[in-house]
Amino acid sequence: MESVPYTIRALDSIREQTHLSQDKFFDQEFGNFLCRRITEEIHLAGLLLNGLLNDFEVTFPTKKTGTVNILIEEVLRENQVRLKEKEVRIFKKLEKDLPEIVVPEKPLRYILNSIL
């Protein structure tokens, strides 16, 4: 997460250096064009980075125990009526020490619901 603000600061530095070096071109018209073009590209890159920041939800894994077993039990309870209607019987034997999940619970719950 720290690299994104650093990247945005780096883009701002590039933009400042471009403006400072604009007067050092022999061909002033080319210097103006290059400065304008680099500024536009930096602006687009900044928009992209800000959009990615807004779209991605950064989640940090938390230490949990029994999450997989609990999620399976909850999903089975939620779908119990539908399973009975279709006369589906599930025999389950959940392992005591299933590994913990690193992904957020919501996607795993969605997958389990989709399977059932």
C-alpha cells in the first residue's frame, strides 16, 4: 500500500522535472510539445493509479481458527430447506484441523453456496 503514494509522488517529480527542463531545448516548440505530452501521460497514469486504489479493497489476513468448518456448517444450514426439497442428503465428516483461509470469508461463502 505504501508503494502507491510513492509512485504518485514519483510521477509528480517527473512532471516537475519536465517543466524545469522545458526551457533547455534548442527547439522551443518541441520542448513545449514534449512537456505537454508528458504532462498528459502522467495525468492519465495518475488517474489509473487512483482508480486502482479505489477499486481494490486491501484486506489483511487475520488469525482465525475453525473458519472453514464454521462456513461449511452455516452454508449447509442456510441451504437446508432447498436440500430437503430436492431430497439431497449430505454426509459430512469435517476434519478437525482444516487449514485456515487467507481469502476473505465472503468469496468462500459464495463458492460454497454456488456448489450447493
